[in-house]
Amino acid sequence: MVLEERLEIPEYTKIERKGNLITIINNPRMVQEIKEKFFEQVASMIKDVIPRFTKSEQASTIY
């Protein structure tokens, strides 16, 4: 389809075409899963960074 060649369509999106009518449907369950995975990754990165920051801060106050 020409539209698909011009746009980057995410895998969780479905395109239906009926005559001149084009319907783009997002699967809300997939969108929710993607958001959850993203926030889990961000939370994991924050958990990794915070202890290092607090340890270095404590070390600098000791000296």
C-alpha cells in the first residue's frame, strides 16, 4: 500500500482500507504494554544511578 510506504507504521497499528476510506487502528493493549516496558526500564536505570550518587556524595562528605 502506498500509505504504508510513506509512513512508518508501528507494529501495534493496523490499517484498514475500504474504498477511499482509510482507518488506522491502534491496539490499546499493545500500547499499554509498550508504556509499561518503557517505565520499567526507566525505573531500573534510576535505581542503578541513585545508589552510586548517594555513595559518592557520602564519600565526599567524609573527606
